[in-house]
Amino acid sequence: MSDAEVRQVTDSKVLAAVSHPLRRRLMDVLKVDGPSTVSMLAERTGQAVANISHHMKVLGACDLVAEAPELARDRRERWWRLVSPSLRWATADFGDDPATQAVANAAASLNLDRHMSLVRAWFAASEAEHQAWGESAFSTDRWLRLTPDELAQVEQEINGVLTRWATRDVPDDGQPREPVFLFAHGVPAQP
């Protein structure tokens, strides 16, 4: 993914908006399934249409989603799409004010909760689902000794691999392809 496709979030209101669990999920659905109507999003998430409509307005006010009128069949139908396929923020960008720092810290924590909930859902899946995927689902971790610049290089290399897979032409070979969530964290830590 090019740097132009990644939105750097520096506004705590935007960060607070995207940190809401349902809004984060709606953005994930749009990322995986593409532009959708509120009704489609409500069906996909099991939420009421009015609730989805409210959250889409909040996301729209922060320029995280935008209407896609070219997809509408008539003037009553409203389609939504993501404005940027990826968001990025650094808690250091919110360090001047304790209130905005609290928002950034909460956003980082909620983001990690979202990642872990997807992994936990996989482990709670049925045996049939596990058998269908065989040994392909994985987890991995490593302890590395790195400088900050080397960690940035590791991030670039990992993002390069993920971008290559995310932007590839999907083969038309009749094989069913399901959404797969893959995440990595590289953080300084002590064992």
C-alpha cells in the first residue's frame, strides 16, 4: 500500500470516531466487501438500520467514509465507501494535551482488542471450520534485537508482503477465497 493510500490521523475526534467498536467493524466490512448500503451493513453486522445510519453519519463527518452516489439505482438509495483503505496514527502525535493523549491511548487499546477478538473468534470456531483451513491458519512471534530504524525497516518489509497479497489480481480459478485477517505488532518489550 502506498503512503498516499494511508491516512495519517492526527485529530483526536477522528481517532475517537474510529475507535468505537461498531464503527471499526463497519469500516472493516467496507474494506472487505466494498461499498455498501446501510441496509447491507445492518444485515452484515446484525444491527438495526437506524443504528448503522447514525454511525455512518459519524464516520462521514470525520471523512472516514463517503457516499458513493454513482452506485445508487435511484435517489433514495445511499451507498457508502471508505475514503482511505488504511489509517495510521501514533500516540506521540497526541502527547501535548492529556485529554487527547487519553483518546490516543484508548484507541490503541481498543484497536488491539479488535485484533484479539478476531483471533479469539477463530479459536472458538467449529471443528469443521478448522478442518476446512487445515494447517494454514497460524500465529508466530519472535524476539529480535533491533534499533528503531531496523524496526521501521521490518515494518516496511512486512507491509510490502501484505500489500502485494492485498493488491494482487485474484486468480479466476474457481477456488473460493474467504476474508483472512492478518496482523502483526512490533513493539519494544522485555521478556
